[in-house]
Amino acid sequence: MSPLLEAQDLTKRFNSFTALDHADFRYEGAGAIGYLGPNGAGKTTTLKLFTDLLRPTTGHALIDGIDVTADPKRALWNVGALIETPEPYPSQTGREALRMIGEYRGLTREEIRDRTERYAAELELPDLDRKTAKLSKGQKQRIVLAGILLAEPTVLLLDEPTSGLDPAERVVIRNILVRLKGEQRLILMSSHLLQEVTEICDRVIFINKGKILLQDSVQNIGIKFRVTRLDVEFAKPLEPSVLTTVPGVSKVEVVSPTRFRLDFDGDDGTRARILEACQKVAPVTSFSSASLNLEDAYLKLIQGGS
């Protein structure tokens, strides 16, 4: 059975404040979905509703077709979740913390031992015989993530999984998440690191003020938010009239004697032809991208752009 996450008209209100407003989405099968939005957008609320840490005001959160509120034990049996910033007990060693989690998940001693060693290597965990109180935030977080993975869940719900990690630690987490999504795991992860989402996720959900604004593949979002202007800078000053004859350019705006803004149809083929023509006019020192990246799309949506 393929892993399945589904929100049906999912809403959470706290008195007069609506934290999540009629969210609807359905994802089935292996892959990674990035959940993007500013602080207070409703990302953590959503993940808490999917893990029975909160109860919905209306609507349903379903995992593998099972309503989390109605039957949390069965719905969450194959789920690994990292919500906000949990830490292992400071009095425990890393090994003791992982053994406790493994026992809670019903693993045998052999499974706990073998998987602990495997994830210790893959996540580059610190000395597991040290008390966790003596570890850095990043080291503790990697131990928590190892504990989540011990039971080899098919669904992962991750709330800012690389928050507080240094760049090298982020690479370790990124690599393991990319591997996991290729092994029939379904990952829903919130993040503020848009480059990280681009590298890990296949699809993206944008949310703001509790409302889902857009959900689509990373590739399609790049196409939808294509711009139709190019900034071109030359090594020497030019007359703008020289550029009006370039095929595909519909308008020329002078930014400086060497820099010009060109309107075009947004097509990648047209962009390539404009670059080739500009290089024949004079040496080109810079040429902007034709399409917005994920961060640009995110900012346009959050700011109310279409």
C-alpha cells in the first residue's frame, strides 16, 4: 500500500483566531512535499493536527486513509514525526535515548542495535555513550532524527528538520531525506530554507495566514512564475536602438549606458536567442535569469501577487 496523506477541509481555531483555514490536499506515494510559509502561517498547526497533538475544529487529517483523531494509534503506527524542537533527556546517553525510542516502537534488541549503528554512521552521530546534556543542539537534533527513523516509518512529518544545524549538518540531513523519498517514503516537511526545499522536495505547498495559496510541483511553479523581462549588461556603452532590432525583444528600457532591461515573451528558447544576439552586438558581462526561483514565487504569493 502506498503511503497517503490527506487533509479534508482541515480547520483549527483558537477562540477567534483561525490558525488553519479549510486546508485541502492529498498526496499519495513516495516523494517529498515542502510546506512553505512565514512564521505563524499555520505550518506547525497542520503537522500537530496530523500527529494528534491538536484536534481539528472541523475537517479531517487522514494518514493511509485513517482519521488521526478517530484512531490515532493505527493512523500513526507507520509515522515518524519531528514537531518543533524536541530533545533527548539530558540524563541519558545517546544510545540510551535511541534504545528507549526503539522499545517504545516495539523493535527487538537486535533491530535496535543494528539500526542504531546504521543511522549513527549515516547521520554522523556523536559518541553515543556521551550524556546528551553535553552535546550541541545540532548533535541532539540528529539523535532525535535517528530515533524517528529507527522504526523505518513510511510517512515522515518534519517541522523545520534542519533548524539550528550548521551547513555540513544540513547536507547530511538533505542526503538522507533524498534517499528516503526514493524508498517509498512520503515526507511532508516545513522549512524556511527555500534552497533546501528545492533540493529535496518534488512538490510545494505555499501557506499564509492559515490559507493554502498554491500547491504544485517545484518544476511547474518555476514555469508559472516566469518573468518576461531580462537585464543585460554590456562591457561598453551602447545606443538602445541597437537592441530594438534583436529578434524576440519587444521593448528596451535604459537602466544605464551599459545596462538595459529587455521585454520578451518569457520563453526559454527566446531567451537563448536573445543572449546569442546580444553577444554579437558587444561583449555581455551579465544576463539575468528568465524565470523566478522558488524564493521569488514564495515572496510574490505571500505579498499577494498573482
